[in-house]
Amino acid sequence: MRQKIPNIYQQIIQAKIDGRKLLAILLDPDKIVWENLEALLFKINQSPASHIFVGGSIVQTTILEELMTELRKKTKLPIVIFPGDPSQISAQADAILFLSLLSGRNADYLIEYQVQAAPILKKTNLEVLSTGYILIESGNETAVARVSKTQPLDRKDLDLVLATAQAGEMLGNKLLYLEAGSGAKQAVPLEMIALIAQNIEIPIIVGGGIVDLQGIQKAYNAGADLVVIGTAFENNSRFFEA
């Protein structure tokens, strides 16, 4: 089994300095078709992905650990937990996005779950990546909005989204995640990505509603440092051949 991958944050920072764009494949343990997992991991290993994100709005712990075991056996990519709540922590990963849902005012997702997670994380060797998480309206209700009981920010209110991103940076977040949500009808607006990229210094992650290579490149061109794809990649065996 491979060794842990250290200093993932520094690698992201260095990629930003060098102008190298990063790509994460998001795997939701509850949506994995286990008989297809080996083929999926082979496809990931052959893709330009730089990271694997693992998580979902609702995940059973036993399934999470089973998936982590397989990932550690069959991929050398950094494995980063993208948690929905404190139950989604696995010491088998390399790092965890320590999310604060800046777009909402539900105290559970602003600080309560972080308080619950802190003593658990202290007992692991996970690299903790403080991440400001902002949900953007995408044309339909996504699972994360439903589970977190928060409303996404208006995709047309660029000033509010920018102010929220800047507040996250000032609070000390190391990363900013702009999220349209899994299965979103619309991706994060390119003008929004560009505005934020021009006005904050920390790396920007963008995910949700990106369904093809063109969408990835547009997000990169707008200023995203790391793009996250999930459903579209899993459903299209020739995603990177288009």
C-alpha cells in the first residue's frame, strides 16, 4: 500500500505560482457501482486528474472506508476527503477539506461540525486544508443545499459573492471553493470566477455543472486553479477523448 502524500497544500500553491491547472475527480461513496470500480479507477489513472476527492452529502462510514482501502491500493493520486459532515473522516486519506459554508447562516456548517471534527482530526495524520465553501445558485436544488438547509447565493449578485470570498480569505481560509452542486443545471458563472480570481490571492476550486472538456478549460481561463468533475466523468467513458 502506498505511503501518504505530504504537503498537498504546498503543491497546490506551487501549481498556482507556476500557472499549472489542477483537476480533481469527485467520487461519492454512496453512488459507486462497486462492480465497475476497478474500471473507473483505471480510467482515473489514465486521465489528467491530479487529485481524487471523496465525499458526498450523505455517506455511510463503512462504505467510505471500503472505498478508501481500494483507492490506496489502486491509485497514486492524492486522496482528499470532501466531507458532508464529521462522520466522513477517514485516516486512510491524505488530506481533508476543512469546510466552512460561508454562503449560508446555518451554524452547524459554519462552526459546529468543525468543533465536532477537530478532536477526531487531531488523532489522524490528515493534512487539514481550511476551505471557504460557497454555494452558487445553479438552476435547481442540489443535495448540498437541501442537506445543509441553506440557500445558495444568487448567481447574478457578483458583489455579494466577491465580498463573501474576500471575507473567507480574511478569516484565514487557505482555499476557496465555488460550488454549483452535484448535478447542477448551470456551472458557476465564468464572470464570477474571473472577478474573484482578480480580487483574492488564495487558490480557487470550482465544481458542479461542468460536463465536458470545454467547460473545464473555460473555468481555467476564467481563473480557477483546480476544477472538480464527477458525474459527467463517470457517465462518459470517453470524457477526455472529446
